[in-house]
Amino acid sequence: MSFLKKEDMKKKGEQFLKKIEKQHKFFSKALEGKSDDLKPTKKGDIPKLAVLLGLLDPFFYDLYQMCQGKSIAEIAEIIGLDVDETKIFIDKLIKNGLLEDPESRK
């Protein structure tokens, strides 16, 4: 179940990007540069209740649900944002401990 429609995901993503500094310093070094083919891996499952209680934004919940088995480029295409912008959101999920850091899998 998704909380947001595709066009709402794009709008929400653009709103978040306005708040983020232009030169984003990546927490995960694996996301720097050309890493469009990386496939983020979920660490577990987030209950929908987390969104309903306001613990997680619906945008990040839907993005998290898309991560399993899809590359960053595929996720970017689905939500309608640039690959580099999508990497910033994936990095935030890694930093918060919701996704595995690709660096740790090497």
C-alpha cells in the first residue's frame, strides 16, 4: 500500500530538496559518483502505523517500500525525480538505519 500517488511523490521530493543544501555530503560513500545500478536493501519492515503516528513521512515510507529489488535508477524513474536527487533520499534512509549501507556489504 502506498500513501502517496506518483505525482505527489515527485512534489514531496521536490519540497524536501528545497530544504537540503546544494552540496549534499553523503553519509554512504557508495552513493557518491556513478552508483545508479546499486540496489538498496531494506533492513526489516516498517509498520504503516509509523506513518500514521507521524514517526516517518509518507514520502520516505513509500520510497522505503520501493527499495527492495530495484536499482536507484529504477526508483528515480518511478517517483519522477533525477537519479542524483533520489540518491540523497536513499542516503537519508541509510543514515537513519532503515536501509543497509552498500559499503558494509563489500
